[in-house]
Amino acid sequence: MSATVASVADARPVSLWLDRPADPTTERASERGAAGRISTDLLVIGGGLTGLWAAVEAAGSGRDVTVVEASGLGSGASGKCGGFINASVTHGIAHGHARWPAEMPAVVRLQQAMWDDTLDLLAAHGAADVVEQCGKFTVATRPHQLAELDASLDLLRSYGQTARRLSRDEMRCAVDSPTYLGGLFHANSNGLCDPVALLDTLVGIASERGARLVEHVRVTDLSDDGSNVVARFEGGSISAREVLLATNAAAPLRKRLRLQVIPVYDHVIATAPLSDSQWSAIGWASCAGVTDAGNQFHYYRPTPDGRILFGGWDATYHFGGRVDERLERRPATHRLLAQHLVETFPALTGIEVTHAWGGPIDSTSRFTPTFGTAMGGKLGWSIGFTGLGVGASRFGAQVALELLAGHDTERTRLSMVRRSPIPFPPEPIRYPVVQFTKWCLAREDLTGRRNLWLRLLNRFGVGFDT
């Protein structure tokens, strides 16, 4: 174990996906900084997946679109995630069914149509290989989780999903870990991607359609001058008929959103590329990624260059919703992930960990995005994807654009769009409530029993049943 811990100390504190030479297409397609007074039809604040999808959608309809990003395009959660991608817009079908059972057949149809159209769009731009449609495994590592997998299988099949329950031996034939007691394979609209390759593709499409992409512009203030929204930044301002906030876990530019979305830090490690003998030793015969069935869960996957990316488990909320680059380096959590990695795959004891990073996830109390408008309908937002935004970000962008346009659509009529999540309490109450809830979730993972506090949260539509 000590060799593993030592290797984590030497790991690069940067996302594996971002730790490579800049893509020349991205460099040509974006500008660095801005000054003076700028006018545009639509200003998108945030250059991650949601913001870039908004640019692709809006510029495709002939609008003048400007995207501004405080750092580099995709440098936030979009470039630091695990690269799992699926069609779900409700944090999974089970979670959506628990919240909005009457609407879920329509949601499943809408999200499948979006998934299919996204794959067609990528293929039309020569990027069909960006998303690998390989399904996903969910594994039980405690006895009480087996019944949960059975219930998940029945529910998925009731929605027409292709899913298969795996015994312990069947699961270990696909991925061999002594911790597995059984598994579930969900084939529909689940896969893996290199998220930065996806971002680069969206940058190219948005640029082809005429969108202006500007990096290193931090908007500090929004105001309504009567006809437009004015966004101010150091050295200038942007006047826009409409503004879309796609700011992920960054401090929202609307105070009301600070109670709806909190930043929760997630951490990840990536190993050195495995040798053929190491891959053989862990028996990972499938290209699909894996998640645990618990509340505190791991997610892990093979990468295109033969590594294992391993993340999750120790989600961290800092008092006051603090967001700081220094919080992305958390050695104790990275050492814990390395320990869990070799407990999952003992054959990898002592393997070198080359990258160890983290970043804030924008979480709402119900684990699904929040949408809305202000300033007479000229300002809109789509934030709060709670770690499942790689696929759902396009849906979020579409909904926000429809709300800004005042369109009444099947998407905008959904309850998850019309109703905001229950707000988090303000500090100093928020921090102890979050910590206590985490403790309760960990206890449920150990015992299989949900206590009174978690049942109360469920009753009020708070999303800790996933």
C-alpha cells in the first residue's frame, strides 16, 4: 500500500483530459480577452459543455452569439469529469421516476431523441468516435445492494430499456474484482467519452456557425438598461438582448441561485497506462465503465490510452460554498481513492498514479438542474447538473434557450423545468446539515437502512435517494 500512496504524492495535480497540448482548432476558434463595448444578440456566460451547446444551438438558427469564459474553454467541471456520458436528464431513470412518474415516459422519449440527434450531429462533423456507446455496469459490493439492483432492473425494463442482471460470477467475467457480489448492465444510451474531445468538437461546430468564443473574460455584474442586459467585466462591457448563465458551480451572478445550487468537490485519480498483463490480471474484458450501487460511490473506467480513471466517494462541501483552485488538491482524498482502487483490483497494488485532481460540481437539492428567467425574460439560466451534465447539458441549453425565447414546448412544460428545487438553508446552518446528511448516507450504505432524516428529505423531494 505504501508504494501506492507514494505514487499519489508524485501525481500531477491536473485533469488527465486537460493535461495535453492545446488543440490547434480550439486555439484558432477562440479569442483571448476582450475590451471596450461589445453588442450581441445572445451572451452566454460560461464556456463549458452547457455554454458551448447553447452556442451551437443558437448560432445554428442564425443568431449572433458570444460566449465568454472566465478561464479557458472547458477548464471547469466539463474538463475535469470522468467522461461518463448518458442520455438521462433526471439523474437516472429511477430518480426521475421517484420524482415525476407521470412525466417520465415523455422524458425518456425526449432524452432518447436528444441522444440520437447528438450522435448524428457528431458523426456529421467527423467526430463519431468521440462517444463510445458501450453501456455501463452498476455493481453491488454489499449484500443489501443486490435487491436494489433487482428493483432497478424491473424499473428500467418497464421503460423499455435494455438491461441485464448479472450474478457474481457473470459480473466478474466482465470485470474481475473480489469486491463484486453482482451487477447490472444498462446498455441504452450509456457510454464513455473524452470530454475535452467533445468540447473541442463543439467549439468547432459553434465557430463554423458564427459564434464568437472569448476566453479569460470574467463577468462581474449584470444590469438591465431597459432594452438589453449589460454584462460588465474588467476593461469593458457586453450589451445583449438575452443572456444565458451556464456557470456551473461558480458563484452565480444572481443571488437567488446561491440558495438553489451549492458547489460540492469531487476528486479523481488516473493511473499510468496498464500493461497487457495488468489488464489481463483484472479481467476487464468490457470497454464499459463501472459505478458502485451505494450512496457514496466510485466511478471508474478505462481511458483511450490504457489507464484507469477512478473517482468519486469523498464528495466535499466547504463552509460558505467556497470555491478555490487550491481545494482541488486534497491529498488525503486522493490517497483514499488509491487505497480503494487497489482494494477493488488487488493486482494493481503499487501501480503508479500519474494524475490526481478535483473540481466543484454544481449540485441542487433534488440532483437535477434548475432553470429560470429574470430581468423581464432577458436573463435565463441552466445550472445544477450534479455530476451528470456531460449528456444532459445539451438538454439544459435547449430548455434555457426556449425559456428566453418565451416558447411553450414539451420540454418547458416539464415539472422539473417549471418548479425550482427546494433551496438549501443559508450558512451557518447549511454546513452542518450537509455534513449530517453525508453521515446518514454513509450509515445507510453500511446497514441498508434509511433513517428518519433521509426519509424526511425524500418526502420533501430532496434528492438523496440516488
